[in-house]
Amino acid sequence: MKKALVIILPIIYSVAILAADISDMQVSHNGINYILHNDYTATVGKQKGLSGSVYISDTLHIAGRAFIVTTIGKQAFSACPQVTDIIIPSTIEYVYASAIEGTALFRNKQNWDDNCLYLSDCLVSVKSEKIKKSFVVSAGTRIVASGAFSGSKRLRELTLPEGITSIAPESFLGCSNLGEIHIPQSVVEIGEKAFAQTAIENRLSNWTDGVLYVDCCAVATNKKTPSTIVLKEGTRILADKLFYMNKKIEHIVMPQSLKRVSAKSFANCSSLRDIVIGDSVDNIGSQAFLGCTALEKVKMPSCSHYLGGGVFCNCNSLGAITLPEGIISIPEIAFYNCYSLENINMPSSLEHIGESAFNGCDNLKVITLPVNVKEIGRGCFFQCKSLEMIDMSNCADLSIIPPFFAKRCYSLQRVLLPLKLERIEKEAFSEDCSLEELKGADMSVISIHPKAFSECASAVKKRIKTCIYQK
């Protein structure tokens, strides 16, 4: 999780005016320390003084926001020698093998089965010196922890059970004789360097055009990748950070078999110009195309359901995009600093737009929000300097315009409000906004913050002045 924050931190810092920077904020809940992240996830941090059974929360509600607990961090409980059990929720996606080293749970021989230590449905650690050449992971296992098998040099063949969903980063790092593994269809996520320094990696027949394939998954790359990459038909998953910072790739062709584009798969591929995402892709992970500064065209799948935070952040050559039906949320900083973006078509399925989603999109001129949009994050259109009109009149259930919504939108002249609007927050339209027309809602029944329209055009301020001071 902390690696992901290396890129996010400077982005959030530059828009600190929009919201408190929650990155790496530590909180305690029911005696457990957690680290909050800007993508509304949380990591179980390092603990002290805990004993007995420990219960990890699935969701933290902090300052009106919900943070999903997805990770148990490195050495999280290693300084808690009296911890005998850890109860983990189903929201956990990643666990580090070092998380429970030093605990009574780790030291108790009765907790080990066939030289493996399981934590709920997660395989946390193995005794590498005792692992058999051919090993079968227990049925019901959902996660293989980061570094779980690291350095198991005896291991040659591994069978994973159907139902496993996640293979964490470096899970099999240094298993130098591991040459055979079957990845079940249930796996949806493979971490960076999961198969590094294995016989799988060393076998030339597993490589095509600089891409390493394991079963139906593309899991690693080398320096031999060409400028145009055609992924093998049958490929279902791209591992996290698969092409990260690859400066050679200009074009990529994805197969129809592909189901998922994982986190940071193409982040900082600065030469990537265009990409066609197959219609079978249902999930595009966080920061998948972050920093692809040459990216001009993106063909999205016809129907999809998930976009991760910062997915096109800093793609400052992207001129237009059509989001597919099925997308419910445009996440936080999704198009941050896409200053060439002139046109975006939003699907009727859209319900939520995250914080700073279009911050710094200098060339956006007209925005029309679909009927189902119910919630908009702070600073959604902050500093869209060419934005002239925002039409929210079709949004049947949108009741709040958040702080900094269209602040520093110097060209904004016309806003059509939703009919059921209840509140306009602080500095929603402030700072040299040329707004002249504001209509659609009954201004007399709306709660308007005194600074919602500060420094806007006098015609609008005169119209709402009475409304402000009546409340």
C-alpha cells in the first residue's frame, strides 16, 4: 500500500485546499492502529501491547467517510508476543507474511498444518526448509500472503485451490526450482514480482515479446518488450504494475479474453499513445494509466463496472473519452490534471463522482451530469479554467453541491441546478467566477454557505444575497 502512495502524495498535496490530506494518517479503533489512505482504504499498522485474540474491523467510519480495511501491513503484530489469534474480515485483500512473526500465534506449533500457517482463509507463512517438492494449498484458501513461500528452494510444483482470489506481491519470490503452477479461474489479482527468481521466470518458453505468461495470466515483463505489444489470446489477468514505467510501449492490443487491468498496469508508460480495452474487461484498477503523458486515445469496453482511483491521472494528452455503461462511480482524482480533455461522455448508470475527479481539466467547456448522479465529491471541477456551463438539471436525487465544486472555474457563466437541491457548500463557486446565470432550483429553500459564491459575478451574488442571510 505504501508504494502506491509514492505517486499519490504529490497529487494530493497540490490540492490540499480541497480536503485534509489523509494520506498515512494513523487512527486507533477498538485498540487497533490503522493507516488511512487517499483511496478510502486502510491498512492495519504496527501494534504494541496487544494480547489474546485480536479482531480487525472491516470498515472504519472517520469524519463522515468509510475506509475499507484491505491490508495487514508488514510486521503489523510482530511486537505483540502475547497475541494468540487474529480474526480477519473478508475485506482483507493483502497480508504480509511478516505481519504475525513474533506472536504467540506464530510460535504455537499447533497452529501449523503441513508446515503452513493459515490465518482464517489466508495462507500467511510456510516453513520453507520443510516444504515438499510438490505442494497442494488447502481448499478454502482465499489469499496467499506476500512472501509466504519466499525462498522455498525445494518447491517444484504447486497446486492452488479453486476459490483463491489473490496472489500477493513476492509470494513465490526466490523459489528457484518452482516450474509448475496452475492459476485457478477464481484468481482476480496477482501482485508485483509474485514469480520473480523462479524456474517459471527462467524458462524461455514462458516468454513472448518480453512478457512472462503463467497459465492465463501475464505476470512480468523484461527489456525485450517491443513498441507494439499484442497480448496473447486467452490472457485473463494483467499483474499489478506489469508495464510500470516502460518507456518503449506506444501501442497495445488487448485480447477479448482479458477480464481485468490491474493496478498501475501501465502507469508512467510515457510513450503509450493509444489503447483499446476489450469488451470483456470489467475492472480497471487504481492508477492503471497514471502518468501516461502521451496517451491520446482510449477505447473503453462497451460495458464495465469498476474504475480505480487516479485511473487516468496526469494523462495530459487525452482529448476525449466515453465511459461505458455499468460504471457507477468516477473515482477520486480519476482525470486529475488531464488538461487536454475537452469531452467526456458519462453513462446513465453513473451515481457518484469522487473528490477532485476533474481537477485541472483546463479544456473542459461543457459538463452535463446524468440523471442518476446522487453524490459529488469535493473539488470535483476545481480549477477547470475553460468550463463555461454545468448542467445538473436532470439529476433527480442530487441534493448537495460540495465545497470547492467549481472553484477557480474562471470561465463559468451558466449553471443549471438540480430541482431537489438542498445545500450549496463553502466556496462551491468562488474565486473570480464569471457566473451570470444560475437557475433550476428554488433558491429560497436552499441552504447556501455565506462564502459559496464569494468573488463571483455581481448579478448572481445579488440574486442569492437575500437567501443567504435568511438562513
